[in-house]
Amino acid sequence: MNDVIDAAAPPVVAGAAVRDTVGRLAETPAGDAILNAIGLWKSYGADVTVLRDVELTVREGESVALIGANGSGKSTLLKCLVGLLAIDRGEIDLFGCRVRRDGRGAALRAIRRQTGFVFQNHGLVRRLCALSNVVHGRLGDGGSWLAVHHAIAPAAIRREAFAALDAVGLADKAMARADELSGGQAQRVAIARALVRKPRLLIADEPAASLDPAAGHEVMHTFARIAASGTSTLLFTTHDMEHALHFATRIVGLRQGVVALDAPAATLRRSDLEHLFA
Amino acid sequence: MSATDVHERETPGRFARLSPAAFAIAVAAAALVLASVATVAPSPDRLAAGLPRMANLIGRMLPPETDPAFLARMGLRILETFAIAIAGTAIGVVLSLPVAWLAARGVSPVGAATFLFKGFVSFLRTVPDLVWALIFVASIGLGPVAGVMTIVVDTIGFCGRFFAEAMEDADKGPQEALAATGASRFAILAAAIIPDTLPSMINTTLFALEKAVRSSVVLGLVGAGGIGQELETAFSLFQYPKAMTIILAIFVVVIAMEYVADRLRARVR
């Protein structure tokens, strides 16, 4: 194992998640806000408004689940936060920097360098091996353009990438092509790619949605280890209420683009969440 | 309601009804085809008169020339033809990559200006290779260098278009994932788009090479080097047995090239 995630001896930082007596993640006092989104509006075309005056704050060390029914705006919100989608109105501050609406610029790239993003469909380059895909996680770093393939990547980056794969239990699959991996394995490679740069904020969009229950649980446990280690703040979307209750310290519920719930997970039951899916 | 009523009301017609404008265009197109055939297509009389002359020519071409000195010279010319095709394709493919990137919508770093590069690629493609060969022979001089330049330009026109289309169709998931890491557009091209489109690009490159081999044979006819120059000389001097040997050699070379390209294509995944 390595220093990317080490579940054996998690350093507890302010706001980091720890397990309570029933196995759910409980929250220690949270740190400073690293994400502040105020009054976000986003529409697709003239008729479809997906986000309506959304406010969201995430503090260092939290594990925040963003839940809601299909079409509630979860994925759109995550993509807006890192400038992959342009918001219509509002302000987003990430790590103290303003996210530009046009999704361009060196400042935005600097913000993204501190963020890891895991997509629902994992977004791996299917013809490349797992190790190359993890090496890609360092592409955004200045001077790391050789990280396009593990064969030419600097030795330090190769070592870190292999350590990240080891951390998600896939060291033996390092040279397997991405299109030869199972859905769960591919998702864990995507997590390793996000972790290889040790992001301050790890964002995951429905990381378990396209997986069978066992693989989905495995992936969520990987996230839980990350949250417990306190190395990254976690923000993930899910429509699985059990995942949200079990793996998050705070749950934010979206309903038709509006924040309809924001509470510590430890204070919530399944019945408190069901109205979000009605 | 009877079964007959249902059929009369619900069964659609076999052919879509043409609008007056579409009908007029169809009639004009048919007239154009008929006028072209009537004007320049061979008449049965001319074909009948030409067949004996064709048979006579083939008779004078046989048996093919087998003089060792001639075969050795032809072998060198065949190698030169291959060299023209391979050098032209290699340089053309390398130059096609940046051109295709600039011309690919949704991928290009130049935004709306992609149409300029698409137009450039279309221009290179629409001018026939023989015309490019005449231009390069006139500007650079007779010989294989003019042939290589012609193949380079032809390959950029061909590969530039298909590489750009492959880049536009590349899987957007990995591109978005790498953009989220803060990767530059160039890094996304190198790390996600090129690996994803590599099989398509290799296929296109092999087609371009086949095309280049055929083109480099013909380019010699206008003085751009290769075996075509030998063929032109043989016909000009009425050395028909030599011409037949050259034609057979070209046939073998082109078939061999297509066979090898097909085998390589089957291995790419």
C-alpha cells in the first residue's frame, strides 16, 4: 500500500470522516470551506432549467452525498463546479478562486489540478492500459505533458500511478487494456486516476450507478476509505439512499434543480430522503 | 370496418410523392446523364472498329520483354516508385495530423475557424494528383522529388479529411475526464483522441499508401519519376513488349500492396 490512501492508519484531520458504532460515517468538526457555490442557475436551451438558485458549501474533510432522482440536476451541478459546463448565473469559489463561466483559462486549470473527478462511465481511454490511464491523472500538472502514456512518463509519475492502482487493489491489472476490465475494475482505475495527484477535493458522479450491487459496494467502500483517511474531501452524487446514508457525513438533496435538503447524514433516516424521489 | 377499408386507409404508398421541385431536378439529372452518354460515350460502331486494333496491339505486346538488363532497370524503377509512395505517404500523414486537429469541429483549438482548415483540406483533395504533379514538375523539375511532393499534397487532402472526421467522432468521455484534470487541449489530443482513433487512422493511412502506390505509377507519365516514366518511354518508342512487362509488374506490385494492406488492417483493433 502507499500514501495515496491508507486505511490502516488514517490520519484524522479537521472535518474528516470516522466510523460511528453502527458503521456509518460520522463527522468530526469540519474545516474551512473549500467550495462555495452561490445562487447557481443553469438551463439547457430556453425551456429546460436544471439548476434553480442552488447554494452549496463543502468544507475540508467532509464527505458530502448529493442525492436526487434522475434529472434533478446532480450531474449538471458537479460539472458546473469545475467549469465543464457553464452556469447561467451565480458564483462558484473553489479553493478560494473564482470558477470562470466560459470554462477556459489558466486559473480554471489550476483549480482543476486540485480536484479529482470520477465520472459515471469512468471515461477511460479504452485502448490504453490501466497504468497509462492512471498516469493521465497527472496531465494537468505543469511540465507533465509526457504523462500521455506510461511508456514515456517520468519515473516519479509512473511510480505514483502504480501506487494509486495498488491502493485500489488493481496493481496486477496495470498492463491490462481498459476495455478488458470489468465495470467495477474500470471504475476503480478511474478513481486511481483521480487520486494520483492527491486532490484536495474528490468529486464522483454516480460512481456506482452503472455497476452491479457487489461492484458498486466495492467502489463505494474505496471512497469510504478515502474519506476515512482524511486525504481528500469527498463530494459524490448517488440515487442510492443506502449509499448516501452509509458513506456520507452530510447529505444534500436536490429536487427539480432546487436544494430541498441539507443535513448531517447521522441525523437522517431513509424515510427522510424518500420525498426527494417522489 | 372491413379489411379492405383498413388497407385503403392505412397502407402507405410504395414510393414517396415527389415535390414539383424534386421532380424537376430528377428530370434534369436524367437529361444530363443521357446527353453525356450520347455525346462522349463510345458508340457500338466505334467499339466494333476498335476491337481488332486492340487485339492487334496486344498481339504486338506479346511476348513480354524478359531481357535481364531491362528487367534490372525496371526493378530499380519499381523500387523508386515504392520509395516515392512511402516517402510521400509518411510525410503526408505526419503533416495531416496537425491539419486534421485544426479542422476537427469540437476538438480544434481554433474554435469557429475550423472551416478555414476544412476548406484548405478540401482544396488539396479536389485538385487531381496529375495536376499537382504538373505543377511540381514545372516548379521543382523532372524526377522523383516532384512525385513525392505530389503524394504529400494528395495524402494531406485524403488523410486530413478522414483524420478530422475520426477525431470529431472520438469518444467524448475520456476527453471530458482529462479536461477535468486540467489537461490542455494538446494533452487531450495526445492522450485520449489519438489512442482512441488510432485504428481508424491506421486504416486510413493504409488506404492512402495503396492510393499513393497507384498514383506514383501514373505520375511518371508526366515526368514525376518512378515506373510510369519507363512506361511512357516504352509507348513513345513503340516498344510494346517492354510496355507489357511494365504493366504486368505494376499489376503485381499493386495487388501485393493491397494484399499486405488488407492483412495489416485485419490485425488492427
